[in-house]
Amino acid sequence: MTLTKLASFALLASATFSSWAQINTNNLEEVIKTSMARFDVPGMAVAVVQDDQVVFAKGFGVSNLNTNAQVDKDTLFGIASNTKAFTSAALAKLVDEGKLSWDDRVIDHLPEFRLYDSYVTREMRIRDLLSHRSGLGLGQGDLMIWPSTDKSIEDILAGLKYLKPASSFRSQYAYNNLMFVTAGEVVARVSGISWNDYIEKNILKPLHMDNSRAGFSRIPKSNKNWAIGHIPMDGKLNPFFVNYLEDFRGAGAIASSVSDMSQWLRTQLAGGKMPNGEQLFSEKQQAQMWHPHITSMASKSAFEAYHQQFRGYGLGWSIEDYHGFKKLGHGGGILGMVSQVTLLPEKKLGIVILSNQQAFSALSAVTHEVLEDALELEDKDWVEDLADKHFAGKQKAYANAKPDAPADYQPQLPNINYTGTLHDDWYGDVIVEQLDGKLRIDFTHTKRLKGTLEHYTGNTFIVKWDEKLLEADAFIRFEMSSQNRVNSAKMHAVSTAVTDFSFDFRNLNLKAK
């Protein structure tokens, strides 16, 4: 399904770009509905901004399969990592006000800030927090904030120094949420109010993003128009509530709607000027946020699909070229809920899509269809193209998700030998105990990670979490003392293709207390 090329897409007087005089909403709606049906998405909301006008904003489907409440343009979703650009904008405002510099050292604003390497601690700058070049690995340390932990910002900052870097400082791109959590705390220290209050008072309110909140718990109880996530499993969609990553703070906590987000897109496309004519942040600071601070390899598949020749990351924004045009954007993912923001500044075009299922490809298909018309590209059936790749990839991932039978099976010791309290310096305590004849594991800082240990071979077990929808089964291998008691344990996901990277069991170094 592709958007039809229409004569009503008029050429503007400026020779630098062509723009829509109007949008064929019937064809766009057909693409959205086709994508939702193909990828089994219960609810989706889409807004398109062109030439400082909201040319499309509408919801489709239901926000919750249990209630069948309808999605509209004001339905709130967790925008997850699309929050990162808001945290960068908050810091940009503080830079404009002369209260900090992008090149300030983090320890000048957070004296207690420490990383594993003393050099990196001393040299880490504000811009480094926002560009995924800290040296920490993909999702490293996320178990301090996921899923729904009881850790305070003080606890999180105290844990950073125990995370061994995965690469040298500023040498490689590796997506990391904790640096954005840290950046949010910089906003709080410099402004004198919490990150949540700053975002709502200084960004959401001026933009008249009236229904949006910097945290699920801040949504008024009178507002029932919010979506719940849905996870496909065992041939059906399973409603699954999470609090929109509230613990992620500056890395992913905002709840918003496409109606509200359209005002954010208009401001981005206008160089920081809000729809009311006032400047939210300066063009100078936007240039900093939109400048690649770290690059990564362009993929062959992306080149074949849309001639991507470079990709990188600025300050809260992913940056790449798309058929020769600079394209900015970001994705956001929660279990059961994903979002996507796309900007084509040269075309003055912005797209935001929010959904309550975790199929990113459904959003990408709609985005590519809109971009196809904006750039007058050859028609391509993006829904079917991405669906083929999506379902083939899922089939392969789940086919390989179950562990192979051990080549040399060894019996286990008595259950009691594995019991006790394990401690990781950055996470804290993990308890293994025997209950009703079974070994149980308890990650003490979250209610979500409780499960049963099933024997695999020798001193290795598979953790089966009580909540199957987490899709996070993990190996745990115990190292035993000469008295056959636990000295230490290491963990890793059974399937990295299925399990979200924020379940970073691989980074735990558990020692017996």
C-alpha cells in the first residue's frame, strides 16, 4: 500500500524544496490501517507536520484490548527514548541562559559523579552524557532502572563507578540510558527543581503540550485517555502495563500524545521557535543538538532501502541521510509499546507515530510511505516489504530462543547448596532460596524479577521468570567453593535476539555475601 502521487502536492515558490499543499488523508489512513492489520497493532496515533502546520493528527484502533477504549489524537502513550531529545532541549535552554556550557565537566555540577575510570570521570562533559560515547556498553547498568526498581537517583549515581567500560572513552557508539539519567540530574541541580518539574514547567507548558507529563504517576487521575502496551505471545496479544519507564527519568519517562507532540515537531522544524512565536531554545543550540557527535557504520540494507551513506548520533537525536536529505529522529521502546519521531528539516516535514504494540516495523512502514511522497520517490510497498523482514526475523529469533540440550549433561548438587544472598556492587542483592522444593531467585530492587531456577547441567540453571511476558529467560552459572557452596555467579540472556538489551544480566558480577 503506497500513498498516491497527487497533483495537489504543489511546488512552493522557494526552489529549495517542494512541499504539500494538502495531504490525501484517505490514502494515509489506508496505509495506517493496513500496517496495523498486517503487524497486529491494536492502537496507533499519527501526526504529520508540514510547513509549520499540523496537516494530519488522528488516532486509530483501541488503547486497551481489555476495555476497547478508542485511540484519538489526545491519547497518551509512553514515548520512551523520544524523551532524550527533551532532556537535551532542557540543557540547551540552560546553556542559552548562561547557567552551563555543553563542555562543562559533569563533576562540576555533580561532584559525586564517578565512573570506573578516573580519567573518564574527570573528562566527561555534558555533551558526552547525551551522545552515547561514554565507553559504557549497550544498556549497561539498566537493571538499576528496569523493570520498575526502587533505586533513587543517589543510588544510581553511586552505582556508576562499578560499571566496567566496554570500550575506551569517545571511541565507539553504544546506546546507554544511564548517561541520560545523569543528564537529567544535571538539569535538576543547575535549575534547582527536579527534572520532571523542569520539563513540565519550561518545555511542556510553553508548548501547550497540556496533556503530556514527565512521568506516568503525574498524569491526573481524571485523565483516563492513556494506552496500555500489548505483547504478542502464544498466538495472541497480551495487554501488559508498565509505568511508561518512569524510573528512566531523563532517558525515557515522558507520556505524550500526537496532538501534543506535533507542537514539539513544529518547534524543532522552526529552529527552536515555538508556535506562539517565542524561542524555546536558540538555533545555535539546535545546531549543537543536530550535529553528529559520534558515528556508526551505515548498513548495507539501509543503503539499498534508502541510500543511507552515514549515520550518527547528536545530542538526543539520531542523524542519518535519507536519499541525500538530512534526516533526524528517534525511536522509543517499552515492552508492549513503541514510538517513532522523524524530521526532514529541508522539507519542513515532521512525523510522529505512537503505538501500543512492540512492532517497530509497523511504524517504520507508515513513516517511509509519507517520506516517499514528500520526496517524490518511486512507489514501494513498505508495509509488505518490512512485514516480510519483520516476520522472518521473528520466526528465526524464536526458533533459536530455546537453549540447545547440553552436550555433556552433569547432575546438580542438592538445592540447598545453591541458596544464599549474592551481591553485585552496582545492582545490589540477589537472593536464591529454596521454597516448596524449588530454587527461587529474587532481584531485591524490583517486583518484576522473581522466578524459578530450572536445572540445565551441572551448576548451571535457567531462570524462568514468573512473568513470562518479559521474555527474558536467563542462564545462571554458579561457581562453587571446595565445600560445594556458592562463591559467585554469572548470568546472561538465553536469547539476545528475543530479550530486550535493558535486561543486562551479562554485566552482573554476583558474589556470595
